[in-house]
Amino acid sequence: MSDIFENDIDDENENLAALEDSDIRKNTDGADENFVYPKPLYLVKLEYSSEGVYCSVPKKFPELKKGDAVIIPTRYGKDLATVLGKADHPIGIKPSDIVTVERKATDADLKKYEELAEKEESAFKTFREKVALHKLDMKLVSVHFLLEESKALFFFSSENRVDFRELVKDLVSIFKMRIELRQIGVRDETRITGGLGVCGRPCCCHCVSDKLAPVSIKMAKEQGLSLNSMKISGQCGRLLCCLSYEFNWYSEARKTLPNEGVHVFYDGTQFKITDVNPLTKMIKMLGEDGRILEIPAKRFEKENSNRWKIN
């Protein structure tokens, strides 16, 4: 095992802010807490982009089951999606995010979807050849042909803005359909391609949800994690999505505990709190006489003067 995973090697000069997204905002922006979501409400997934979409169904529509294929309207046009199940408690979505299922997919739809998938493989090669011909700085991530519209989507990543007008003309002449090129960010790229995280499990953005809470360095600090970018960032080069899972619990737990650096007089000696562990409820202190003590958090009590004492 590499030493970097055995020791805390924190580089004080490392720019940890670069791990955060440039525009951190809550996914709940625009959400209406008073909105009554339609029932039944389903969560479906667009396989080509791993995007989750919340859907309602028309009246007297047959009940959908996990794994069913349906046709829904998307931002790009009508397309096929896979039902993941009912969404009893949707979180962080706006009323405008909900679409209505058009119909269940037929055998003909599924057959056409498979045929288009084969066509996507050859389109991938064609795109890369044309990019090389035009000498463009573009990395193709995914290709998708819409099921019910004559339209091809090409998702690519690039560190710079790309003038792809001539490339689009070439692609239109080859595929004889509408072409849409979408430049995506590193998180979107990982969501589409997938992969394994440092935990050994599939990336959360790919297999759990694409609507995860935004992550900040504060979350890593609150949980007492090493601020080593190798440990707290994923394959996308951004902070691990899972840092947000337990953040609220740590935040609440620390409200009842003293902070690191606080001084406490105990056993005739002044001590400085050096480590607070919300999970084990143990607090470590270093005394002026050199003693290192570890005391249960339940023995700490906050006095009226906001000073802490040990019972």
C-alpha cells in the first residue's frame, strides 16, 4: 500500500479551494416546500447520461415497475428512460423538474434503441477522426442518438472554449440529422463514464444519484479528515461526493462538544484540547506538565461564562 494512504501528508501550500466547484450552490434552489408532489411519482434514469428524472403519469396510466422502459420528454427531446422505482420522498427538486411520462416503451422502441446504440459506437470513432482532422482540443465522452427524434448528442470535455462550427458541418453532412455538441464539466464526465471510488464502490454520482448535495472543504474539516487532496478528491478531481453524507451529523454533534484549542483547568494543571472525536465521544488533552489525557465527552460541562470544566 502506498505511504500516502498510511500517513497524513498535508501540504500547507496546496490549493484546496481548487477541489471545490466554481459555483457551489444548493440543489434545492427554487424548490417550493409547500408544493404537493403528484402521486404516484417515479424516478427514472437516462442511461446515456446517468441523469435522474422525476416523472408523473397521466390518469389511468398502468402502474410502473422497476426496470420498465418508458418514453419521456427531456431537455434534448423525447427519449427512452428506465424506471428506478417510486419516489415517496423527493428531496431537492423543483416543481418544474417533474415531467410526465408519454407512454411505456414498446418492443419496437427497444429494438430501435439497441440499433441506435450500435450506431453510436461507429459515431464515436467518426467524431474522434474529425476532431483530429480539425486539430481541436476536445475529449469525446459520450454519443447518443435520440429515440424519437432525428438528433445526435455529442458530449465532450475540454479545458478551453472550442470553436466547433466546422466540425458540426462535417457531422451533419455525414449523419444527415441535427447535431448538438455539449461541453460538460469534470463532475458530469465522471457521472457519465462511471468508475470506482477510493472506497472500492462505484462512483456515487453514477450509481446513487446525480442530485447530490454540493461539497465544500468545510465538510472535510468538520469531520476531522486529512486535508490531503489525494484522500478527499475523486477521479473527477473534485471533492468526494460522500463528504456530504455525514456532514449534518458532525455539525450537530460538535455543538455539544468543546472545540480543539480550548483550554481547561483539570487536576491542578492547565490542559489544551488537541483532539475531539464526535464518533467515540472521547476528547484528548495535552497538559502543561506534559501529560496526555483522553476523557469521555460526557464529563465536560459548559459553564455560564462559556468556559468548559471537567466533572
